[in-house]
Amino acid sequence: MTTMPQATWSAEAKLTEVIRSAQTKIVKIFGAGGLRQLEAHQTGILISPSGHVLTALSYVLDTDDLAVVLDDGRSFLPEYLGSDPVLELALLRIPIEDENLPYFDLQTNTSARVGDRILALSNLYSIATGDEPVSVLQGTITAIAPLEARRGAFTTANREEVYVVDAYANNPGAAGGALIDWQGNLLGVLGKEVKSRVTGTWLNYALPTVSFAGSVNKLLAGHETPRKPPSQLPEQSLTAELLGMRLVPDVLPLTPPYIDSIRRASPAERAGLRADDLIVFVSDRQITSCRALYEALKYHDVREEIEVSVLRDGELVEVTLQANDENAEN
Amino acid sequence: MKMQKTRILPYSVVAMVFCLVCHESLTATEPADALVDATFHNATAEVADSVVQIRTVGGLDRIGKTQLSQGPLTGLIVSADGYIVSSAYNFAQQPSSILVRLPSGKQVPAELVARDLNRMLVLLKVETDQMLPVPTPILEEEMAVGQWAIALGRTFQTDEVDISLGIISALNRMHGRVVQTDANVSPANYGGPLVDIRGRVYGVLVPMSPQAGDSGPENALAGVEFYDSGIGFAVPLVHIFSVMDRWREGDDLLPGKMGVSFKSGSPYTEPPLIATVWPGSPAAEAGWKPNDTIIAVNGAAVDSQNQLQFHLKPSYAGDKLTFSLRRGVGESAEEYDSPIVLSGKLASYRHSFLGILPATSEGEGIKVEHVWPESPAAAAGIQPQDRITKIGDHATPTLSKAWIAMHNAQPGETIEIDLEREGEVESLPVKLTSLPEEILKESLFSDPRNDSNEQLEPQLLKLPEFAQEAYFIQPKTPEAERPGLVIWLGSGNEDEERIMFDSWQKDCQERGIILVIVRSASESGWMSDDMEYLEQLTRLAVSRFRPHPRQLIIAGQGKGGQLAYALAFKQLGIANGVIADNAPLPRTLKLPDNSPNRQLAVLSILPEGSTFTSLVKHDNEQLREEGYPVSQLERPTGPMLDQTTISAIGRWIAGLNRF
């Protein structure tokens, strides 16, 4: 029987080994930037024994003078193989021959649960140079949720689920680093710095391996699959007018979406909606303002059936609505 | 997309790894790690059903410059029959509707029952026919620094809680109101629980700042800047349970006040030696006096002001504390016990009023130019040309000394006024009142300061770093006299500006008033974004025109009037007067406490038949309750001020020089 302190000591020794092994699979990338507080460095991970490096697609790569520095301090000028513009990942390759580099195998698909403890490895703030190993942070998986984020005023194109973590993982230079579990398995790649639209705060997150393994493996095989950001607006969008309801005048940034009036014999009237109903959900999406309702309707096709929940006298009422053809012609 | 846990490796691979590494430790550590992870999962699962997701509809999208988060919020069930606690931060936007998703998945509307303005919490109530799961609290004596702490929220996802892992960093923070943790605390889990490794709840997560005041919409946001920084706070759940009976009655829980201020100095070393006792406060009613020292609270000795705060800050209005005080020094010192029921709101400070308008100073003492009709001074027989040399115990060689003397006197108090009249020295007792609200009659001002008929031409006043513009007219005033200054937030319409400048000519000349009309940045009128410009412009105007220190006015009509209110009250001291024409108080404005050394008088103008009439009258009552003097004018309906109203404004400004 192993006693408790011994178990703890050996657990710690194991963790040290796991981290050391993972660090050898991570590279430091130095490139363009350096002006106006834009950092000129980021991180990447080795994903093949023959020198394929996965990293974040960013302005850092926009230079002929790019340098990939391995854990042992050797520096290489990489070749740019391709990118996934939606996930914002890029694939590079460093020129090495007759060598087996340590790497993370994207075929082994490890995932984690909320509450699992994790390690984040990256060259945040470019603290490591030359043959210095990259920095390690420990934390927990806070949530697995869609990336609803913004960078400055722009909403990010990626809407996939990501690992949100409670380590301060996504600092300047960390993008492209590795998120691993305590056994050393790759869970994901650290993303670029973004603010959450949900909480309004800076987000610490990683793209899960499963979300990019397919796309990156295709890149490895030499096929770049050009992807467009998903716009998905239907040919003809649904409008409040087509449904036969008019909202109160939209005067505030967050005007509560109260129904002002209902047109006679309209789909809204047939469904039993009334003036003064407050619209709170459209097909499970929460509606917080008049503007949000108009925006949400745009994503529904004119022929689509939608579920609308309204608040009426303190009760939640749910109805189903469809703008029928007959109505559209009028 | 749902992710599956796929950590099961083929048996052969595991065996191979074991053979290759052959580490003794490996067999012992893998289960140990897994065990720790499992403990966190179990603890989380224990409480998760009590953590609800809250969505709000409507309300503000920002407060001041802070963009409020739009995402779902977190709350914690605290009673089986439907009471839910959340962070006040989550309701700073004053939503029009609140929806709570119960553990069953059902969405139900919730009602905001009451707030706790001392610990920045809110209490919600939902109707439920099912018993809701209530978490188990940890007793405060069982909490210890270094224990695991799991912060839970339900913001990122509906069907799973968000988790951040840390430890308890400190107990009794914020003068004994919260526990501190290094787990990540942010809008993603404000309102959620901080849980121990056995699934019991330490408390409810809130942002809190040591610098914050005690109420108002901005204070609900105080401390948010520390989000995810390794400094997070939770209000103990045992405390919340202890106040539930009182809280569910529906009255807000307010910080308790006793109504004294202490001798200045370091709060960590200075004893709580009382400097002032607020009139009408619990301390005043208990007979406390300046120079008394508080030596104990509820039998526990206090040596410093900071120690006293550990008893005071956790207390609510209505709480009874027994203080021990010492009066006097040395042999003659007496000690006495004094029980006090803390008050939520102290009576507002009111400036005292003697009833004179001083002449431009020349020589020692205050020369009386006019005596305010029906004032204490008039009743006591003070006359124009008298020279006041002493007010109460204060000698008054200069005007600023006289103002200080007046700050220290209370309305209703009778004090001695020493004055020189035709070479004789007299001493008169005067019973002071509070500042008057009526506007002086025309007859008091027989001698206009300047009767020049020269037409004043508007000139440009511009700050190079801002797009906004301002124009002003400046009458000639004698060297020794300081002009009045009115900064008017205009409509932006050039024709209206021209009419305004024309109709103000006479009063500007006669009363020595500089009128500045300002244009907003946006065509659509005044917005809170203009605030910074207006502050800078006011500073520029003050340094350029050197106005009378009692006659600096911010004014406006409609939205401009609301912004004038916001500017004058948020930057108390920037102006001495506000003129608001047809403008109620801004909805998010929290009136600051009236301050002895920063007088602010309000002139509220209502056009006949204004839709704001009842709102403005209600606001005026509120302003008076806070101790601000409010003069009211009614004018004929129409977009522009008529000549009679402008003339009354001029007399109101001239009268601000009173004391």
C-alpha cells in the first residue's frame, strides 16, 4: 500500500514528467508585428514527426522573416502550407530531414469534461526565448460552450463549441499553444485574444482537437478546403410585418419587444398573439430588445415555422407561427 | 455538437506503456488524480440543481461608460418555495422583466422582491408548485483559509454549470462581510455559489470594492474591474439565511449609519474620536457630542477607526448596537454605554441662512449691501451698510470666513452676530433659517451694475480637442466685481441661439452675467457622451472669465436640462446652480448627499401645460428632501423662454450671493 504523502509526491513527479514531455512538442514563433502594442510572437504545436506546425492564423505570420524555434533552441524558416480561415488556424512546416520530432497526434482524440483540471502551455508574453521551455499554467475547464466572442467591434466567425478555462491562458503570444490534460493528452489549441459577448469580459479558451482535427488532417494531406464564414441568411427572410405584428417604436438601445398592434387575419392573430404581449423567445433564442427580434427573424426563412414565447400578465405563453403564401401575396 | 469523454485506451496499449515506463509511481498516481477530479465533480453535482439561469428583458445597455453584459445571469435558490438570491450587479440595468429557468427546465417569470445594498445582492421570487432544491450552507466557524473552493455559474450554458476551481484566500474581508477566493469570479458566475469539496455552499459570488459607496446604480458595478484576477468575493450563505425573514418582507436592506464623522488621520491608528455629530441622527438623539471617543461596541473593545468599521459595516439599518464611549480626558473622563438603532438614511444637511447680500469686499468685515426681505437678518434689525465682523464664534474678516461660519451653524440655531454700524459695535442674536427658495423682487435691485446700451456680439469659445462649439456674450463689469456665468446647453439651432442672445442682452448687462451657449456634438441633441466636453468647457470658462464663486450656473432645456442636472450633481462643486427648463431628473442619477461646503441651488422652470409637470414636481420634492433649495418658475408655453422669465432668472442668479 502506498501512503497518502507518497502518493502525492509521486503524483507531482508524474505531473513534472507530463509537462516536460509536452513542452518538447511546442514551438515559439517570431514574426511580424511589434508596432502599436501588437505582439510579434505567438506559439505553435508540432503535429507530425516530420516538422508540421499548427498555429493561429494571424498577422504574426505575414512576413518572409518568420522564425519557428524548437524546444531545443534550433531556429527554422518555415514553409506556409495553408490555413482554415474560420477556425483561424494555419499549418507551417519546418525543413528537417531524417529526424523524428516529438509531436501531438491529432488521430488520438482526447476530450475533457467541465470541471476537469487542465494545463495550458504557451509562450505568453514571449517570456521564453532560445532553448527555454514555454510557460505552463494550471486550471480547470469552466465550460464547454459556443464561442460567442468579439474582437474589437467584429464578431468572430467561429461559432463552434470551445473549452472555456479558468487559467489566464489567452494572453499576448499564447495563441497557438496547447491545452492538455494531466496525462499529457492534447485537448485543444489556445485561441486568439477575444472578449465574450455573453459576459463582456476577456475569455480564456481553447479550440477542441475534435473541432479542427478533420480540417487540419486534410491540410496535412495537401488539400486546402477553402471555407467561407457561415452566413446562412435565407433567400427571403421572415419579417414581423409578414407575420402581421407591429412592435412598439424602437427608441432605446434595448427597447423591450412589446407587440404594439396585430394586423387583422394575420398569422399572428390566428396564433392568438395580442397587443401588449412581450416577446421573450423566438425558437429558443432569447430576445432582449426590438432590435434583437428583427435580427433573429432575418435568420428564418419566410416559409419556416417558428415558435414564439411571449410574456402576458406574468405568464409565459407559447405559440407557433408561419407566414403563409396567401399572406405574402397581399 | 456534444463532446464525448473518450479516455478509454485499448487495454494492450495501456499494458505496453506500463512495460516501457515501468514506474512504481504510475499505478499510485493515476487513481489519485482521478479521485480528486471525481471529488470536484461530485461536489458540483451536489449544488448544480440549485444554480439557476436568469434572463432579463429590456433595461439599460450601459451605465456611464461601462457596457453591461447581455448574457444570461446566475442565481442561487435559497428556499424551497421559490426565493432566489443573485448579485445586484446582474440587475444594475434595471430590466423590465426577469425570467428564471428552474431545475425542471421550465421558464418562469420572477419578481424582484428587495435588494441588499450593504452586500450588493438581490432577492427574487418565483411561483412554483414543486419544492425547489436548497443547498446546505457551511457554518462560518467551519470555513478556513486554504480549503478548496469551486465557483459555479450558469451563464455559458443552460444545462451545465460553469466551474472555476480555487481555494479560500481569506475570511472576513470587506470589514467582515465576505469571504475571498482565488477562483475566477466574473459576470459568468456573479450570483452563483462558491462551493466546498463536500458540496456545501460558502456563499453567493458578488463583485465588491472597498472604495464603493453604499447605493446607487454605479455601485452595483463597483469591483467588477477585479474580475478573473484571483480576487473574488462571496457573501456567506449562512448570513443570507439569517436575514431571510426580514428580507422577504420586501424592504431593501440598507447599510446602517449612526451619524458621526471622526477626526481625520489614518483609520488604522486614530481612535474613533468624534469630530461631528449629524443633526437628527441616531448618535445625536443618543446625546453623543463632538470629542467623545467610542471605546467599545457590544462589549468588544475598539482602539482604531478601522476596528470600529468591523462592527459597523456588517450592520444594517434597524440593527441595534451598544456602544461604550468616553467623554473628557484624564481624571474627569467619564465612560457611558449608549445603545443605538442604526439608521438607513440620515437627515440631509441643510445650509443655514442669515439673510444678507454682501457688497463687493473692501476693507475688514462683511459690508451688507441688501437685507433679504423677511429673513432672520431683517427680523434682527440688520441694515444695509452694516459691517459684520463676527458670526457665532467665528471672526469674519473675509467672505470665505463668513461662509465657513455659516456651514458650522444649523438652521433653527440662534447665534450672535457682531457688527459695526456708524462706528458703534453691536451684537445681535439671530435665529437662522434654511436657504430661501423665493426669487427676489425687482425692487431690491435699483442700481443696475451696467446700463450700457451697447449691443453685445456673440464670440466663439472652442476647445481644440473637441468638435463641439460654444458662443458667449460678455458684458463689461467693473474690475473689482466678479461676473455671473451661465453655461447653457443649447438646442443646436442657430436661429434659436440668436433669439436667446438677443433676449438675454438686457439682463446680462444689468446683472453682469456672461452667457455661454453650447452646441452638442451630435445633431440629434445632448447625450451623456458630451459630459467630458462640458466638464472641460466649464473649466476653461472658469479660468478665462473668473466668475463669482457663488454664481456659476449650468443650464439647459429638455434633454439639455437633464444633462445639466447630471453634470452638476455628478461633479458636485463644478457649479453652484442648475437651471432646468422642462426637464425631469435623469433616470439613472443618484442624488449625492448635500455637502456643507458645496452649495448647489436649483431653479426649476415649467412651461404651462408641460407633459413633465407631475414628474418635475415630484423631482423637486425629492431634491428638497436631500437638502437642496429649489426655486420654481412657471412660464408661458412655447419653445423659447419669454422676457419675464429671463428677467426672473437674472434676479435668481443675483440672489445666489446670499448667505
